[in-house]
Amino acid sequence: MDQMQQIYGFDGVNQIARHRVLRNTYWLLALSMIPTIIGAIVGVQTGFFIGGGLMGFVIFMAIAFGFFFAIDKTKNSGLGVAFLLGFTFFMGLMLSGMIGAVLHNFVNGAALIMIAFGGTASILGVMATIATVSKRDFTGMGHWLFAGLLMIIVASVLNIFLHLPALYLVISVVSIAIFSAYILFDVQQIIKGGETNYITATLRIYLDVYNIFVNLLSLLSIVAGDRR
């Protein structure tokens, strides 16, 4: 480290470390897609279902936060990677219900899934590039994004009881916007040194990408789905 400081200077060493975290984050994010896909396939094939309504939401949140706790406690070891990949497999299982419903209910279900996947990848690429090359500081958006996230959660829970299609549509559109902005925020947190652990960084960006995909697929199903 002393030799690197002599060669690059303190700021240069910090920049190299941040680039390493960003590179490892992207590699782990790509790797996390594999258990997600496997989980979705297993869920569709087995008819996995954790339950709907408020109880299903509570069970899902309990399991998810259990994974969050385990990942945070082991983020500085290889075990953290294992817990992260286990979490992404679980999220794939949770996604299988939606994937199965789209494939079963829409003639163009497979096309909708591929369009949602491509759209999500495009959003990730564009937002990550903007966060990397832009001179604008996006880290100040954190409080506004968190407030928007809380509003989405409250609206989603309310719609479990209200079953309003219009509200469901609004939630999907707003969610895509907020989680797209979260990619800007999370990537720039790494670039500016606010996030120094690639495992927790991957978890945050993975959740952004996952939620964009889910809401984009929901939106496409509503506006472009060809029912059987």
C-alpha cells in the first residue's frame, strides 16, 4: 500500500480501490443472475407459492430481512457471497409465480418476459453509465428516493386490500422511475467511496434491477399482454 501511495498518491490509491469495488460489484451482479434464473425455473416447474395477500407479504419480508441480516454480518468473507447467491435464488423462486402467470395467461408471454429483461438491462446500462461519467452529484438524492420507496410500499400494501388496477399501474410506473434513479445513486456511492464493500453494493444494485424487471413486466402485461 505504501508503494502504491508513492506511485499514485493517496487519491490515486482511493480511486483504484473504488474501481476495484465497482468491477467486483458488476461481476457479482452478473453472477447473481444465474441463481435467480435457476430459482425462477425451479419455481415454475414445481409450482412454488409462498402465499398471497398480507400474510404472504409478511412471510416474504421476514425471509428477505433474514438474508439481509446474514449478508451484512458476513459481508467481509466468502460466506457473504454464498448468502447473497442464496438470496438471489430465493428471489428467483418468488419471481416464478409472476413468470408462470405471464406465460400461462398471455399468448405473447415469453416475448413480454424477454422485452422486460432487455428493457431492464438497457436501463441498468444507461443509468450506470450516467452515474460513472456524469460530473453531477447524485448522492444527495438518497433521502428523496427513500421517501418515494416508503410511499411505494404503503401504496402496495393498501392495494392488497383495494385491488385498484389504476393504482397498480401507477405503482409500476413510479417504481420503475424510482429504482432507475436508485441505480444512479448506488453506483455513484461506489464511485465516490460511500460504499466500499462489493457484496453489499451488489445487493443494493441487484434489488434495483429486480424491482425494475418486476414492475416493467407488470406494466407490459397490462398494456401489451395478449390474453389467451
